[in-house]
Amino acid sequence: AGSLLRRAFSPTAPRPRAPTRASRIHTPRASSSGESPQLGGPVYVDERDGSTPASKMADDLCSSRSKVIDVDVKHATPWLEFRSLTYLDPTGATRRWDMVGRATRSESAKSKGIDAVCVFATLRKKGEEDTTLLVRQFRPPMNGETIELPAGLVDADEDPIVAALRELKEETGYVGTVAGGDEATGGWGGDGGKDEMEAAGRGGGPAR
């Protein structure tokens, strides 16, 4: 056993070479004789010249081949859903996975599919070091308090930046504006969503 372990971890042990050509996935079809194709997942035709069996197996089992094929909601509340997922693993086998997800995500044009926001605000005062704005809240699942960034859920048909400004004010008392955005709607600016928020409130200094 010791010699096998030494060989497995030896720097001189042979290592599989990277594949030189990708594999193509072929879906089984009925033959000209009318026989049904064998089931059990896709057939992989290896086109990698010179690759070792180990490298072939590693590539064939790549997780990128997996995909979810069904979602079944087992239980739901106004805020959360307990979902049972059915997915295919890299070998084509069907598997199950249970998860909990939010039930509050809206697909409206304003919310852009975003269901929650988090604000990282840096407080800057002249002559003092910058500090980060945090909040302390009681969290029932933990039966205790947590130290966290101001955050919250995006309401239905609400712009995420409007939600961020709302949560900032509700949780810290600071009132923010969007630098470079649409002040009337709180919309995204022209830099791909990288707007900066400027806030002023209790504490006397600006926050970014």
C-alpha cells in the first residue's frame, strides 16, 4: 500500500495529457434494419488522438454535461419554496436534488429578475478613517443577532436601485441618491449598472 501511495503522489508518475480534440455528442438513432437504439444517455465519440484513458474519463465526466430537466414545488410560503429538482448527471443518469429558493422573484421589466439587494456603504468623514456602514439585526433562525450589510428584498415591479435606497434608509437612516442615474425613477445609469450612491444622514458625513 505504501509503495502504491508513493507512486500515486510521485512527481515522476505519468500524468494524462490534455485532449487534443474535443469529443462530439451523438444521439442514438434507429439502425437501417429497424432495430431500436440502446437507451441510457448520449453516446460519446472520442476524437482525441493520443489522449490517455484517464483524460478521456475525466472529460466525459465533466460537470458541464449536467442539466436540470424538471422542477417540482413541494411546498410554498409567500417568501420561500421547497423544490425538488430532477437533473441529468454527466453519464446521462437521472438524479434528484432538494433545495429551498425564494418565491419573491419578479420578472418585470423594472426588477430585471433581481429579487434582493445589498448595500456596501463606506462612511467618509474629513480627518477620520473611512468606516463601513453595518446593521445589527435579530435573526429568528439563529435565535440571535447578526452583523450584516443593509439589505432586503425587491418589491414587485420595483427597480433594484430604488429598493437599495429604500433599504438603506429603512435600516440605517441614511438617505441616498444615485450618482449618474435617473433621479425620477432611480434607474440604472449609462455605465452598465455601476452607479454610485451618495448618502447623507445621521452621522454627518457622506456615504458611498
